[in-house]
Amino acid sequence: MLFDNFDLVSALATLAACAVSMALLLVVSQQLWQLRWTSTRDKNCKLPMPKGSMGFPIIGETCHWLVQGSAFHASRRQKYGNVFKTHLLGRPLIRVTGAENVRKVLMGEHTLVSVDWPQSTSTLLGPNSLANSIGDIHRKRRKVFSKVFSHEALQSYLPKIQQVIQESLRLWSSNPEPINVYRESQRLSFHMAVRVLLGFRVADEEMRHLFTTFQEFIDNIFTLPLDLPFSFSRTDTLQKGIEKAIREKPLCSQGKDYSDALDILLESAKENGTELTMQELKEATIELIFAAFATTASASTSLIMQLLRHPAVLEKLREELRTRGILHNGCLCEGELGLDTIVSLKYLDCVIKEVLRLFTPVSGGYRTALQTFELEGVQIPKGWSVMYSIRDTHDTSSVFKDVDAFDPDRFSQERCEDKEGRFHYLPFGGGIRSCLGKQLATLFLRILAIELASTSRFELATRNFPRVVTVPVVHPVDGLKVKFYGLDSNQNEISSDLLADIKTEELPGAAV
């Protein structure tokens, strides 16, 4: 018995010694890990590194981030300030919040910082795409793409956008069961991209594979700069599907009553004495779909959710339409929905701005420091990744009162809470990489809001509103279940083309 007790005590002592040794090893390794990143500071700069924790060796603070979600950044910001360092998904980075800090990062493109995307993005969009290009190439491509979103181009797109939205709403209302708004908004935004912007018809098996491939890349593009395992698995399918659609497309407005984005790009190239190659056309096509797909679906879902949450806002929107003569006896007045009219609707503009303030589809972006520079008294060392946060900047900006409330009137002429500076409100980014498609996106949301307010009746089909997550873009966890009821009789029947498309399309992602 004595020997048994001795063996037990010896075993416990051994376990205790092992535990102490492991704890000491963990502490030492963590300290060495912190020291490893502290040593990367620019020795020629007297400013200190940003405060923050690099977590544990290799994994950094990834586990904390996965568990805490958006609360992770809030807690670190409260502890370390608007500029702090961390280590996520195998990568060290400095997170930046605040209007002035974000302004310096965004306005420092090509001088202080450079665009930072994962390699998979270059593979998807092309190394010389607008998103990936730098310097003179970026400036030239941006100038060409600006024509795609000019006032004249938007005027040309408007009737087709309205038609796509009307047809989708009629389809939603014809479904006897509640629909998943996020999933259907993905379908709607994809229709807008391929039918309005590009003039494509998407209805066969090959294009279903294109949808799947594109969705996979979208999930990677909007996450942290990390190459996921499936990033390169189906690039050939994507490229071949796009090329087939381009070759089958009537270009240069042949047989059409409007010009699409590819027509405009081709004409612009001819004006400059050049011809776009098939590879350049494919890259432009993918980039246009990329620009119009995920973020538009996210914002559309957020718009519908807020109109459901705030019926008084919906009624005030209807009153503006009635006052302007756009809505009469429950019907949209024929010929009243021109681009100038839409842009002039002040309350509608406030509603869209507030949706984008509270539910900015993309939380921020990444840059790489080209040289060491200063933010809030600390150094941002050359070579470090910088993540600027749009959403946190909106949430912490001093110019907005009661930031958690959905209050479109904060953007009214009487209050104009965003008058202090444009970097307090930047749902589309800023600087020379601000979103070129912001006018198209807001036009789409305005038309959707007008159609919802004018011709739709809809209600939440669940007891509570779903929880919203922010990765890869803002969206409800299980989709937003909504029951739509019949549209007004002045709307046309669903086109057979749309029905054919919808029957053959399958968009992966959101669960019903």
C-alpha cells in the first residue's frame, strides 16, 4: 500500500512538473513570438510600433477572432486604440479605424501603400485588371471603366434594370411559400450583371458551373488575404464559360435598344486606336460581374430587412413617391421613372445612404505599406499589411448621433450629419480606388426601393429577424425569409426568358 501511494505521488509530481514545463514553454514561446514581430519595426523611425497582441505562435489571434466575430475588433480597439497590430490567419497586420486614419491610407495609394489581394484574386480577375493593376496601368483602366458607369450609360441601363427587378418581384410574389431574400437577391444581382451590364443569356449547364465557380471565388476574394484550397480549382471552367458567352453575344448594340458595358469598352478601345483581345474581354467581363454581384445582393437584402423593420420609413418613402407624382392609386405612373427623377428623390437617397452606413457590404480592405509612415503617433512599418475598417469607422464616427439606430433623416438637408467630411462615411471606399460602380449600385437600390414601395406587399415569415454576419459580405445567417404578395395589376407578366433562366440557374451558398 505504501509503495502504491508513493507511485501515485510520484506520478502526480511528474504530471505537475510537465504541466509547469509546458506552461513555461508556452510563455517563453509567446514572448519570443511577440519579440519576433516587434523586431520588424523600422529602426530609422523613432515612433513606436502600434500596441496589440500577436497571440500565440503560428496561429496568432485567429482562434479569438473566430470565436468572438466582430466583437474581437471592438474589444481590441477599446483596449489598444484605433490603430493596433494583430496576427490573423497566418498573417501579421495592422488594423486601422477612424476617418483621418482611413483617409491617409486611402489617399496614399501608390505612394504610402499599395493594393493587397490574395494570389487567387489575380488569377480570377487577371493581373492587369482594375482591382490588381497599379500605377499608370490602373489609371488608364480606371479612365476606360469610368465610361461604363457614366450618366449616359446609366440612363441606357435604367429600363433594363427596372425590367429585371419587376420580373423578379413578380416571381417572388407568385411563390406560395416564403422566399429566401438573400439567395434570391444573389440571383437578381447576377441577372442584372449578366443581362444588363453584359447582354449575356445564362441558361445552360455550362453556365451553372460558371455560377458555382464564381461563387467560390467570391467567398475567397472578400475574406482576409488568404488563398483557400479551392482558389484555383476551376479557373479554366470560368474562363471557358465566359469566352463562350462573349462569342455568342451580339456586340456593338446589334439588334438591341441600348448599349451594354462590353459595347462601351469595345468602342472606347477603338477610339483609342486599340482592339481588346479575348483575354482582356474575359477579364473585363469577370470584373464587371464581380463588381455587381455579391455586394449588390448584400445591400438589397439589407434594404428589404430595414423596410420590414421600419414600416414608418416605407410609408414615408411611399408618400414621397405620391407627392412627386410617381405613385398614383397604387401604381407607378408610366414614363415618370427617369434617371433625373430618381436621383432627385431626397428621402429615397437618405434611406439608401442609411442602409449602406449601417450595413456596408464590405467591412474594409487591405493594403501593403510601401514605406514607413505614421498614424496616431505610431509607425506603420514598410512591408506590413494594413487593414482599414469601413464599418468600424462608421460605428465610431463622432459625426453620427445614436449610431446603432436606423435613421434615414440623419442624411436630410436639415441635419446632414455627414457634412463634416467624406471619410466619416465611405461605404464605397475612397481615393483613387473608390468603387467605380457606386452610381450603378445606388441606382439599382433606388429602383428596387421604388418598386418595393410602389407595387409590393411583403412581411417577415419568421418570428424573429435573423442574425447578421459580416463575412464574406454582410448577410443574414440563414437567409431572410419573407412572404411576398401579389404585385399591382399594371405590371406585365413574367417574361418567358426569365422563367427559363430561373428554372435552369442554381446559385449555391445561402441555405433555404
